[in-house]
Amino acid sequence: LVRILAAGGGSGGHVTPVVAVLRELRKIEPDTEIRFWVDHAFEKQARTVMGGYDDSIRVDTIVSGKLRRYHHLKWWQQLMKFRTITLPNIIDVVKVSVGFMQCLCKLVAWRPDVVFTKGGYVCLPVGLAAHVLRIPLVIHDSDAHPGLTNRVLARWADAIGTGAPLKFYPYPREISQYVGVPIMEDFVPYSDERRRDVKVKLGFDPTRPLVVVTGGGLGARRINDAVVAMLPQLTKQTNVILITGAQQYSDIRARVPNDTSQAHIHDFISSGLVDMLGAADIVVARAGATTILELAALAKPTILVPNGYLTGGHQLKNAAVYEEKGAVKVIDELQLDDHPEVLVQAIEALLADRAAMARMGAAFLAFAYPHAARDMAEMIVRTAKRK
């Protein structure tokens, strides 16, 4: 019996790939005992996603914290923001210390054969505790810009999988492998007939274009506000699904109280998201690595609105890789504050040029790595058995 601990959190992009890998792990080692650890902030969504796959997998929460470093501010400007940056950072250093001790105790009580960390700040105390206890560690890094947690844990990792080519990473080549980003096997291009059927199932007129807008599990305020502001114009020629994120749903629902035959609003989609995205004519999304590769596997014409404030500007770098190849269109989210019509104009321009949409979809599909989850699962099993 192989025991595997998986950890990830901070966004859905750190949880759904874990489920994709766990599915492949079950195929390789059916009797594997698996547990999953997540941070408190993403507990609800993580339990929903994990439970939708296998509700027998035990999900535990870990105290953790993040180091706030903003791409658009110089270091001295960040220090001056004591209440919003410096003080929370001090508090979160304490949280990481508490989480580290918590992980040590939990790993002594239930010692896995291997620890698999997918990303997110929750992985730092988990990975450090695994290192101290000499438990083999496998990490996966999705973003083209490596995060701080993964850069720290890479020093002690036994194996590393990457979502982008190895040239983007400072990791030791002898233990690293470019596998792509693990995604569910359901993410494949939809035929026109299947897209029409899903639109009908969702309650939409199948002859009208469908635009799906998602800012991730926690939401994206600027994207949500722009869509709500322009919803009357958007729905003149398209149907719209807006996935607001759990934190902003109440506010958006107060402004748009009822769904219509042209617009549906959801907080978080735990099942059925593949169909929604697959049926869409255009998707508007953040530029998280997992989201991008899921849409690439669907060959979906996509407008990316990167979050430029995240550490190292990694979403900006993610989006640039695909924009350079003509696979996506990128919008600066700061434009949406004063000019939400920019989003509508981009959608209308794409819908008016179906040939361009087809070229985008084909260019995007070329980035898909359909066997990433299997390759990652095999890496984890090899590491566990070497022990």
C-alpha cells in the first residue's frame, strides 16, 4: 500500500490539477491511500472539488501564510504600506511557523511514502516538514515564472515537474521534467453539434454565441464589474455566463438579481465547468497556468485578462507566451476601470471574424499536453517506490 500526501491551495488552479493527477495515480496504484491538505482560505472550494472526484479522500486544513510582494511597487514603497503589506507579512510569517509545527505533528501521526506539492503558499510548511522528516518530495510548478514557495522547496525536492519548458526555471535539470500542466481528461475540443446540445442543456438559444467569463475560484473584481456594467450591450448579440467567484457573488447578485434567457450568473462551478467552457464561443479568463492549459486543450478562442499585481507578474508572463503565438488576445485589466467597453469591443471583434477565431483555437491547441497528469503521476509513484 502506497501512501501519498498531496497539498495545494490558494486558487482552483492548485486543486483541480491535483485531482487530475490523483485519477492517474489510482490507475497506476489502485490501492493507494491518499490525503489532501489545503489552506483555510480555499477549504470550501477544495472540499467541493475533491469531493466531486472521490469523497473518501481525507481533506485537512493547514495554517499558512503568504509573503506579499507586488509587481508594480518598489521594495521601499511596500515597506511604507505598513498596515496593508508589512504587518500582514509579519503575521503570516508567524502563521507559517505554526503551520510548520502542525505539519510535523500530522506527518509523524500519518507518514506518507511521498509528498506531492502542487503550488500555493500552503505548500511551504508542508514541504519543509517533509524535508525535516526525510519524506520524499515531488513538486509541480505550473507558471512560467517560478513562485517563491517552489523555489525554496526545489532545494530539497526529489523530482520536479514543470508546466512550461525547463528554460524558464532555475531547477536542477537532473531531477526536472517538462510535463505540462495536469488537467482533467475531459478537456478536449467540442464538436459544433456537441456545443449546440450543451447550450440547449444550459437553457440558451443555441443559435446565439455564448461567452463564458470566469475570474477563478476567488473571482476577479474588475472583470466582474466590467461585465455587469456592459451586460445590456453584451446580451444584444450573445448569451453570457458569468462565474463571479465565491467572494464577490453576493455583491454581483445584488446588482443583477435574476438570471435571464441571455445571462446566467454563478458563484463557483464544482461540476459541469468543462461543458460550459466547451460550449462557449469565446472565454474571458484570468491568466493562471491551469486555466490557460485547460482552455488550450479545448482549443477555445480566449481573451485573457491577467492579474498584474501578483508576485513577479507571473500572469502577465504566462499570457505573453501565448499572445506571442497568436493563440489568445490579452487585455490590460486597468483599462476596464474607466473603459469597460474595451472588453465588449474585443468580444465583438472576434465574433465578427470567425476565421480568426479558428486560427486562435488551433494555435492554442498546439500548447496542450494531454498526458501531463499521467506523467506527473508516474513521477510520484517512481519517487515513492525508490524510497
